[in-house]
Amino acid sequence: MNKIQLFRLLRKHKKLNDERNVMFEANQYGKLFGYIGLGFFVLYFVAIGTFLGWVAATEDEYQMLFFVLPFILVLDFGGRFMAQQTPVMMVKPYLLLPISKYTAVDCFLVSQLFDVGNFLWWSLFLPYTFICICGSMTLLQGMAMLVLLHLLILVNSQWYLLVRTLVNRSMFWWALPIAVYGSMVIPFFLLSDKASDKLFDQVFDFIGEYGFTWYTFLIFLVLFIVLFIINRQLQMHLIYDEISKQEKTNLKHVSEFSALNRFGQIGEYLKLEIKSTMRNKAIRTRFLQGVGIITLLSLMIAYTDAYTSGFARNMWCLYCFVFFGAVNLVKVMGPEGNYIDLLMVHEENILTLLRAKYYFYCAIILLPFLLLLPTIISGKFSLLMILAYMFITTGPEYCLLFQLAVWNKSTLPLNDKITGKNQLENKLQLIIELVVFFVPVALVLVLQGIFNDTVAFVVMIVIGLAFTIANPYWMRNIYKRMMLRRYENLDGFHSTR
């Protein structure tokens, strides 16, 4: 069997695996909403490309797109974390088969090159290039620009795979993309207007002289090949390490959190949540990512002119508070699916666990509150605004997210980071995520438009406190509905382990 035949076979296996998944039917609704959202993004990119192309053709400066390219690469890199797996996540079932393991990795690496995300940016590049060609740019220059831009996206895709693999091993590797993308973006914010104009003129001249030469294409092609080879070697090495469990561990003292003993069974489940966050790779990684993202947003908002509009301020303030719940509670009961049978032994065990989870995530809210203090000191956020979104998160936001405990029935791996399963979002998860992130902001903006900021935030605090105080009632309602579906959910947890 040659590589082309193997490539087709693996693609067929991937499709069959998705169709046999117990979440396949629900994921169809998620895909539908995803395609609708993708359509809006394509229209948005077409509009941006058309506008930038018109400006470039008017000014006769066809290098203009390369100035926004650093931001495009950052968005492309960040978007891949939400939708794209590393190839070795799919290799595990084939490690025992009599086929070349490197060939299997190669096939999945090549399949990433034809991912729809790599061609999404053509909705921006094509209108821009077409309008420029309608100006004074030659057809050959336009084709060269498209090829170069696509090559940069492919380089960025291989860079993402490398960083994603390294970050799965250690959070310290985040310094690598921060340094690379920061060096491209930070000059736009730190330089004075005079220095920026001088830098832009130099970059314009450099791109105009060397941007479309054959050795520029050769440099990026070599960079792409180098990254491809590094991914091939590194991911194969790490996949064997994880499968064979060769990871070195050092014994160390683990706190018993004896202070929680006074809370009885809830205290025991609180210990479980804390230790899960500390020990399990998947949960710990999401927690550390949240700390890094919230810290970066807080400093950007506090000490730069970024996100000064009313919508952006409200959106990012809510995002900072709801982040930990949105990335973990959207899969609520997923980690517990590994041992859900034990939780069914005693009556109301699940209810106690849900309450402990709620108290744990309410306590975590204090962390973004502390991280957002710079925005309060700088006057970008008010204390009333912070309190409003904090109580909205502990109230209606968590109430909505915990509803997913009734419907979630897919086990979430605890420690497998590279070869672990990564289920697609079902329709309820997607809908609740959208509601959680956008409805509170829309409500605040409406109240601010009718009244003022103070009235808007006071109303939000009242709503948030009402839901927070009423948590025993809606938590028990969730528990009762879970018990009505317990056998169906148990079957799903067992099937996805």
C-alpha cells in the first residue's frame, strides 16, 4: 500500500469514526451552527478584503495587506486552537498495525495542509488581489501575491502544530509564540507616530523591492519544509513517550487540605476538584491558560488604548470572569464519566458533587477579580462593573452551564493530552456558550442605552445575587433531571471511555 492509498484509507477511517461516535447526531447541530458562523466570517473577510483592496489600488500601494498580515497570523494561530487537533491525536489506533508509523504521521500532517482553515483566508486575499489587479498590478504580480500569502498561512499552520505539541508538554513553551508574535505586533502600539511612519516607509520599500522575488518564495518554502520535518520527528517522539508512559515523575508531598474536613462530604468533593486541577494535565492546562489570557487582557486594557469601546469593555470584562466556567463546565461531568458508576452508589452523591463544583468555581472567581485590579486602578473598569459581571457569572451564567450536566454523556480524558479524544460540541453546548458570552453584554448595553451605567450594573448585580442565592433550588432541579436520564447518560459515559 503506497502513501496515497494509505492517505485515502485513513481519511475514510476518520469519517467512519466520527459517524460511529455516540455524539454524532448531536454534533450535526453543532456543525450546522458552525457553518452558519463560518459563513458570517467569510462575508466579513470579503468586506475587509474589498475595502483594503480599494484603498491599496487608490494609493497605488499594493504592499498594504502585508502590514495587517501580523494580525492575520495571530488570529489564524488563535483560531486553530479552537478547531484543529494535532495529527498525532489520530495516530494512536494505528501504532500496533503493520504500517510505517512515520507514514501514518505524514498522512495526517499532509491532511492538515488541506484543512478548510487554511483556505478561509482566501475570502480576504482574493477580493484584495482582484481589486489590485483591476488597478495597475499585473496578473503575474497578483498570482505571486496569492501564492506567497497562502504559503505564509501554511507556514503558520505548521508553526501552530509545533507550538500546540510543545504546550501540551509544558506551559512554559507559551513564551515561544508570545515572543514571535509579540515582536511583530508590539511595534504598532509602542512606537510614536513619527517612528511608526518611518518604519512603515522602510517596510513598504523593502516589500516592494524584495517581496515578490524568487528567493523570498524559496526562504518561506524552506521554512515550511523545516517546520514540517520538525513536527514529524517531534510528534512521533512524544506520541511514543505518552503511549509507553515514559514520562518521568518526581514524588512530592501532596497537601491533604485538612481545613476542608469540617465541611463533610462537600469538603471531600472540594478536595477532589482542587486535586484534579493540580494533577490532571487537561484540567491544569486549561486553568493555566486562563490565568495567562486574563492577565494579558487585564494589562492590555489597563495600559493601552485597546478595547475602549463600550461593547469591547463589557465583553472582555465578562469574558475574564466566565472563562474558567466556560472551558470546564461546558464539559461538566465529563471528567467524572471515568468513574461515574462509583458516584451512583449512594443517594444524592451527584447532588453533593455538583454543589462542591459550584462552590469551587465561585471561589475561582476571586482570581480574575484580583487580576483585573489594574483595570480598576487605571480607571478603565469601575468596581461596580466588576461586581456586576462577577455576580452575573456566579448566578445565571453558572446556572446555565450546570444545566449541561443533564445532557453531557461523553467521558473527558483526564491525563491524555496528545492522543486524547476531543469531542465536537453538541448543539446544547454551543447554544449555551453563545448565550453565556453574549446575552449579558447585550442586556447591559440595552440598560445603559435606556438609563445609565450605574443603573445597568446595579440591575445586573441584583439579578446575579438572586440566582446565586437560589442555587440550592436550581441545583436540585438539575439533579432530579439527571436522575431521569441516568441510564442513558451512563451508557454514553461507558461508550466513550
